[in-house]
Amino acid sequence: MEALQAAPPTVRHDSRIVSMLAAAIALAVFLIDALTPLDIAIAVLYVVVVLLVSSTGKRRATIGTAWGCVLLTLIGFMLSHDQTVSGSALARCVVSLLAISTTAVLALRNQTAITQRQRMEAELERQREELRNTIDAIPGMVWSASPEGRLIFVNRRWNDLGVSLGDSGPQGNGDIWRTIVHPADIASMQRDWQAAIATGAPFENVSRMRGGDGVYRWMHIGAEPLRDASGAIRRWYGVNTDIEARKQAEHALRRSEAFLLDAQRLSRTGSIATSLPAGTMWWSDEAYRIFDYPREVTPSIDAIVARAHPDDVATVRGAHEAALDGAREIDVEHRLLLPDGTVKHVHFVAHRAAADGEGEGDETVGALMDVTETKRAQEALARSTAELAHVTRVTMLGELAASIAHEVTQPMAAIVTSGDAGLRWLGRATPDIGEARQAITQMIRDARRASEVIARIRAMARKRDSQPATLDINEIAGETLELVQRELARLRVEVRTEFTMPAPVVRCDRVQLQQVLINLLMNAAHAMSGVDGPRILRIATSAGLDAPGHVLVTVQDTGTGISEESARRLFDAFFTTKAEGMGMGLSICRSIIEAHGGRIWAEAPEEGGARLRFELPGHEGDDDEH
Ligand code: ADP
């Protein structure tokens, strides 16, 4: 933009002096015209008066003066030619009047022209000022450059950068870009700029520029050429826009995307978004990896189903349909069968979220977790827990050998006795068939009892997977007491049972539940073996505390009790206070109870001794399949 020039100042004389001078001339002309007999058109000199007054620019004064001069001319004419009016005198008077009026008209017209020019110039100046203010107000650094690329104009925003518009363009011209653009960006910026100048294509570049505070900020620099009628570039107009905030947001976005990508890969969690009701999907990179699909594959439920394990296809479809039907939460676990035969376990959780745009329906956004490793670890843990449980069970059976032997030998001895009796009844002169039958019936009953005990012992000794069954907890507690009965008797323990009725039913592995009970009973018996007072073991079943329908089993003793220090570690593996102890009993009890959805804990009753309790979810319904 050119330097804005001020309008030339209007020449304004001191109007008072001019008026006085005009009045003096008018008086002189009048006196000469009226009082001297000169035969010349002296009144023509009134023209000077009119011109002088008109030069003050005062319109009305000019008109008044013109009329005044006309009047004076007429008066002068009448005073000097009162008797005879010669033709030439009249002609002189007319010429003077014509000269005055013509001069007045021309002067007035000239005045009007000057006033209009002044107005136009003022308007132009106002417009320039407004344009300059507008350009200064633009929230960007506006500039213009010559066709060769030399900066010619900069707006006020540039002042912040220490660059201002001097008389001959921006100060420090030439190296301005070099002083404000970051050294790392200047080369590419100038290359782009030179290319734009050479080709006349719009210029665009993103560079860091140093602000007044010395801190570099990201700027977008853009410029367009202005061409003349022939198409030649006359000027470049450019604007630099601060995009630091955008750059920072972009950077933050890129960083969080990278974080997300890393987090997804490390946690083996992919994302799946499904827009509803169309069902179109979007998968993250990790989701592709989990499904083992290349990126070219279009995400779809069919693509997922194609990867689902044949036994789990219904689960996958069911979850998808539930989402389409408007379910707010989806939570499924299923397997994938990949083309190479690999089986993966995945856990998919999703919830419904409103889509970004309006009128686009909803979306379910979900996380697909590859839980294969976790599953394997869980399975391995379950296996080793089961093995450990088995080993401790066998050890326990060893400890209970005497008691078990008694449980078996007792019915055996009874069988022998009944056999002997039976034979005697038959050996009589008149065999007493009735008594013999009774003896045989007795034998069968005892043999059954013995074989039941043996079956139970064998079941405990056998290594097998957990087999959940619907169990009457009172019955299991009774059976278990029988198994350890002799051991309890040996240790002079008095057993008190409090079984709630109707008998609570749980869903549990029979052998494992027995193992827990034997552990608790034997621990209680051992804890009491060293005390002198009464040795009372209370085993009770009742309604649970945690939730309605839960079942609570309590084993309480009057033994040594549990110290505060032991209480914290009671259920830890290898924690024992016994010389021969393994410290695995309670730890296994806990894993068994927790595997069945329950919890186990110890309490210190006020009356002394220890109270071990566990709670299991109660089982409702009588079908044995679930
Ligand atoms: P172990 O019987 O081999 O020591 P457990 O895990 O069954 O292993 O028990 C761990 C420890 O908990 C015992 O050594 C004992 O100190 C303590 N304990 C368990 N039950 C009782 C109880 N009823 N009274 C007192 N202490 C107990």
C-alpha cells in the first residue's frame, strides 16, 4: 500500500485583512468613479474587490460584495452623469456591470468546485483511515510485497514482533523474514516463497516465528497475487495466522493416539465401534490384529462371525443382535478360531454411546480384549490348585488313617459277628430261618456302610476335576464328621451340631467341600489338643450374612485361639505354627471356597477359641444340570 498522502492545504487568507483591503479598494474605485470626470470604465476595477472577497471562500460575502459593487457602480454612474447621459458612458457602465457579475458567477463556481474537492478528499482520507484500522484489527499479520517479493507494507500486528512500517516500507527490510522465522524453518519457507513468486501460484507455508517475547510460535503464512488487466502480478497480499494452539492440539492428539495405540497393543485390547441401526463398524489396529485380519478387510459382523469358534457363533450373533436391539451394555466372552488353527479367548464389553453428529443414530463403543493368556494362566492355576488340593487331601487321609481304618473295621467286625450268629441260627437242630435272615440283613447293611466309607475315601484320594453337584450341606457336614469322628474322640473333643432346617443346598464339588470341612474340623481339634478346659467343637449351618440365599457354615472351637499376627496370614500358603504343619490347609480352603463364589474368614469370639466361617451362594431350583 502506498504511503497515504495528506490533501494539499486550502489557501485561506486572513479574511479580515482581505475584507478591509477589498473595502478600501471599493471605496477608492467609487470615489474615482463618482467624483472624477475620467472617461474610462474605472468601475471595472470592482472586479478586483469581488475576486478578493471570493478568495476568502465565503460564498455569501462574495454574493453580497458583488451586489454591493453593482450598487456602487450604479450610484457612481448616477452621481457623475446627472444631466446628460452619453452613449459611451452608459456602455462603460454596462461593461463594468457585466464584468462584475461575470466575475462573481465565475468566482462562485470556482468556490463550489473547491468545496467539493475538499469533501472528496476528506472522504477519501476517512476511507483510507478505516481501511488501515480494519487491516490493523485483523487478528493476523497482514503484509504486502512487490512482485519480486520485497515486503512493502505490514500492519500494526507486526509491531509485536518488533517490525514496524517505516517511511520506506517495513524497517529492517530485506532480512525481516530471516530475523523472525525459526532458523530451522527459514530455508523451506523461502523456497516456497520463491517458488510462488516464480510461478505466481498462491503461497502457503507453515513455519515457526519469533514473537516480541522471543518465543517461537507456529504460524500459517499465506499470500495471493493481485494481477493487473494484462495478467502481470502487481502486488502480493499475505497474512500470517497464529496456529500455535492448533499445532499444540494436533500434537496432543497425535500423542494421545500414540498412547492409545501403545496401550492397545500392550494390553491386547482392540476397539470396536458399531453405528446403529445400520450396523456399520470401525475397528482399531489392535482389533484387526486380534482377529488376524489385514487392514483391507471391511469391518463387519460377518467378518467377526467368520473368525468365531464354531461353538461360539451363536454367542457372537446373540451379542450383536442385542446391540442392534438397543441393549445398553454388552459383555460376552467367546473363542476365536483363526485360520491357522489357533484358538483365542476374547472378552468383549461395550456400551451404547450417542454418536458425534446429530441425527446419526447411536453407536456402541466397545473393547475387545484378548484374554487368551489370562485364560491359560487361570487354567494353569486351577490345575495346580487342584493338584495341590489333591496332594493335601492324600496327606490328610494319611493323617486320618487310624480314624478311617476304624470307620471300616467297625462294620467289618460287625459283619463277622453277624455271620457267626447267622451260622449258629442255621446250625441248630431246627434252623431258625428268621433269625438267620435278620443276621444276613444286618451283614448286608454293615457291608454297605463299609463300602460307602471306602468309596468316600477313594473319592478323596482320586485325582479328578472339579465336579459341581447340588449338595445338602447338612448331609455333607454329617458325613465329614463321621470320617473324623474317631480322631475327634481320640482328642477328647465334644462335638455339637446346629444344623438349620430346611437343609441349605449349595452348588459345589462334593470332595472339595468335604476337604474344606475336614481341614476346619481338624484345625479346631488340633487347636484344642493343648488346652485343659472343655474341648467343644461347634459346627453350625445357617442363612448367610452376605446376601439373601447365601449359606453360612461355622466351625467354632475352644482352643488356643488365633493371635492378631497370625490372623493376618492365616490363609497364606505355607503359614503354619505347627511343627509338622504344611500351612497349605487354609490356603486351599480359601481357593476352593472362592472358586465356588464364596468367601472364608476367621473370627476371634469373645469367649475365646477360634471361629472359622465360610459362606457360599445358596442354590435354588432342583434341576441338576445347572
Ligand atoms: P497347618 O494346619 O498345616 O498349619 P493351615 O493352613 O490349615 O495349615 O493352618 C495354618 C495355621 O493357622 C495353623 O498352623 C494355625 O496356627 C492356625 N489355625 C488354623 N485353624 C486354627 C484354629 N481353629 N485355632 C487356632 N489356630 C488355627
